[in-house]
Amino acid sequence: MSVLVIAEHDNHTLGAQTANVISAAAQIDSDIHVLVAGQNCRAVAEQIMAYEGVTRVLVADNHAYCNQLPEVISLLVMEIAGDHAAILSAASASGKNLMPRIAALLDVAQISDIISVESADTFVRPIYAGNALATVQSSDSVKIITVRTSAFESVAQNDSQAEIVDLDSIISQDLSEFVGESLSTTERPELNSASVVISGGRGLGSAENFQILENIADKLGAAIGASRAAVDAGYVGNELQVGQTGKIVAPNLYIAVGISGAIQHLAGMKDSKVIVAINNDPEAPIFQVADYGLVADLFEALPELETLL
Amino acid sequence: MKILVPVKRVVDANVKVRVAADQSGIDLSNVKMAMNPFCEIAVEEAVRLKEKGVADEVIAVTVGSEKCQEQLRTAMALGADRSIWVEADDDIEPLAIAKLLKALVEKESPDLVILGKQSIDGDNNQVGQMLGALCNMPQGTFAFNLKIENGRAIVSREVDGGEQVVSLSLPAIVTTDLRLNEPRYAKLPDIMKAKKKPLESLIPADLGVSVTKSLKVLNVREPEGRKAGVIVNSAEELLDKLRNEAKVIQ
């Protein structure tokens, strides 16, 4: 029986995390269908066709799906849910928003934020901010899953061409309305999928000082992140927050600057391959998880790094 | 306007949890418990709506073992008018909680249900959305701003790339994110007063809900810890290590 992946997209471009979700789905079943629901979103479907394992791309292209509101997308998914052994999405803001509605409508449990597929019905997921890992087995006929994408490689592309199937049903609702959004535009890689992330904490002292990180990020091709303390202090927007309640990242290189290393922050980055900490407090807990620590005043160390890069 | 605020009793956010030796779960013996931080934000938001005259009644609800009543008393000390305790095992699954809350929604007919976006124990982030689907109500999850205007809830939400605003017909579900507000502390006179506020006790059968489970926890283990690495002496040495030892930059 096939599995269904809900694609993450903005009607033009496929979100990078979807390739990681497909890779998790492939460990459950080799016959993978991907749903693209949106408006004028054909281009997204074409980006998915070549991913390994994807046999069918279901396209629901209608004004009703333009903003992908969960009240309507959950009902759309209900129409096709019966054909699938599992339905997966990224554990992103949109996946977290949508998937529990689908689970409730299907009267099944949701397994949130999985980091490993042990078998078609058994999964590993972090609990208590990643301080423990639970292995859970589901007895439901259809598994509703959100995937911590940093824990799965992205699936490769090949010459195969999945078929595109149009879904004609139009579901409308008047419970919720999209009013607007403001998304930060950046030339940098997505925080969730960047191979290098440089994050700043309260130690940076001001919004202006984040500029020092930007210069280094430019040279490394890195995404910029922040601790909750830096967000709470108003230095940067919440979309940059790395941690239990922000984004969970696992880049090849994570550089924590002026971050003490609260449990909540570590939950968001401790699976990074290499961790660097720069902090003037040698007792900061961040050094206990760092592969390389530099005890220094960041206002001296960062300009020096920038020059050397 | 009536607001229902479901809250959860969890391990205090400052406690470092330990995995039980037999890997059956988390060792909760002699551990400090508290109201889930996101639920505190939900109570605060509801109480502020009442203080502004937008709402006239705030009802706190919890589902769990007898000790969860402490968190209902806390919610009432913070300003909830009354509360409802539904007795259940503490490891009840999110869908079953949502079904119990649905029955309470039918009983109480609130205009708004405000919940924490996730509890810091299970980290599931499910109940609010599930309740929305079961009640066919719209949802504004991960809210950092909430306004009631012209009989609708205008919710500003944290999303991955920034912020989104949705307008919801009432009754609606709102789940709270950190920036929504800063919860107050309960004052001693309010804690005393809360002891006299009404607390109704129910069991799932009273609500016509049968509690079932579909997930089995096979084991709970500690993640592999990271070891502290080396301390370098200069930015130059750091770059040398990253280039030649870790090989993560060019």
C-alpha cells in the first residue's frame, strides 16, 4: 500500500524539507505519492516528479487551496486518505498545523517529530525537549506522521518521471480566512537545510551586532540563527530561533556565538555534526557539547575570523 | 464571551529529567511538577480578555490524575472563574484528550478555546488542532497576537519564514506561542481565593467518551550524549581545526 507525503511549497517552489520527508516515507513503503495542494502550483509538481521513489504526484490546484489553510486541506486529504498506509509531512510550522486535524478526522493517533523509522509501524521520537527518545509502535490502520527533517537525508533525484494526477474536488469553507503574511526574504540558505549555521545569543548585545554574524555567514554560505534569549531581547525575528520551541537544525557545522547553552537551545542544535562555541564565559554549558570551544570576547574573535576567512 | 482553557500538569521546566532504569519512561518520583509553560500563557491570555471586558467567564480544564487539580487551582489563582477536572491516566493520548475536550465544548459552548501549543513533556503539539477538527472549528495555532474584532478572532501566527495573520469565525481554537504574553505570578490572596472557586469533577463516562490507546511505548532511552571537545586558543587555530581536522569548511 502506498504512502502519502504532503509537499511543502509556496505555490512556486518546493520546500527543501520535502525531500527529507520523502526519504523517511521510503523507509515505510517504496510506492510514494506526493500531494501538492495550492493555486497555480503546477511548477511544484514538476519539481517533485524526479525524486526517487515518487510514483505519483497528486495536484489539487484551485483558489480554495491558495493559502493552504488547515481547515480545508485536512478535508481534501480525507478524500484520498483511504488509499494510503501512512501520511507524512515535515514537522514544520505548516505540517504541525495541519497533520493533527487529519489524524483526528481519521480517528487515529499522530506520531510527531519522528527521527527514525524502525519498521512500518514503529518509530523513534524525541520527548522532553530531546532529553529522552521514545520508541513507539502504532496499531492504527493509517499512520499520521510528522518528520524531523534534520534526522533524514534528502532523497536523490533520478531520471524517473512520476505521473501527475489532477484532483478535481474543490472543498470550500468559511471558518477561516487568510489575512496576510510577512515573510523575511533572505538570500541565505534555509535555516532548516543549511549545511552551516551561525547563531547569536544574548552575548551579541544588540540587533546591530548581528551584522557581525552576517559578514561571516556571507563568507561561509551559512544561515543565521539565534537563541531564544536573543529573540526575546528583540535582536532578531522569531523565525530565526533555534531550540525546542523554534527550529531544530542539524547542519554539518553549527557555530554558537555568545550563547550560554540553555537546555532549550541545545534541543534545537545538538545533533549538528560539528559544533563550535565562542563565548567569554569558560563555564558556559555550551562548551560541554562543543567540539571546538573558543573562550574569547566575541567582539574580538569575530572580526578576526572574518579577516581570516 | 466564554473561554475554555485546557491546561496540563507537567514536569517543571527547570527540572533535568531522568530516564527510568528499566527504560519504561521518565522517572517522575520526587520531581517538581508545574503547569505547562504554554498553558500558563493560555490562562494569561484568557484572563486578560476578561479584564478587558471582552470575555465574561474563563473556565480552566484539565485531564489527568487527581494531582492535576493543583494546576486547576493555579489557573483559578491566576484568574480563571471555575474549573473542570476530568479524571484519566496521565499517559492518556492526545486524541483521547481532544475527544474529552470536544464533549466539554458541547457541554459549555465556549466562544473560544485557548490552549498551549504543546506540552513540554510529550512535545506532541496536537491537541488544539485535533479539537478543531473534531468540533469543526477554525484554528489559529502558534499565536503571538490575538484580537477579537467584529465577532471574529484575528490571530497573528509564528510560521517558518516569518508571520501570518488569519481571521477566524467564532467559536475558534487558539494555541499559544511564547511571544503572546508574559504570564503573571499568582498573588497570595488570589491563591487563597482560588481554594473557594468551584472545581467540578468528571470521569470520561460522564462525557460519553471511551478512552482508548493506539500507541505503545516500547522503550524510552537517553540520547547519546555529546562529549566536550577541545578548547582552542585563537580564531586562527579554530579555523585550522575546522579546515584540516573536521573538514567542514574550505
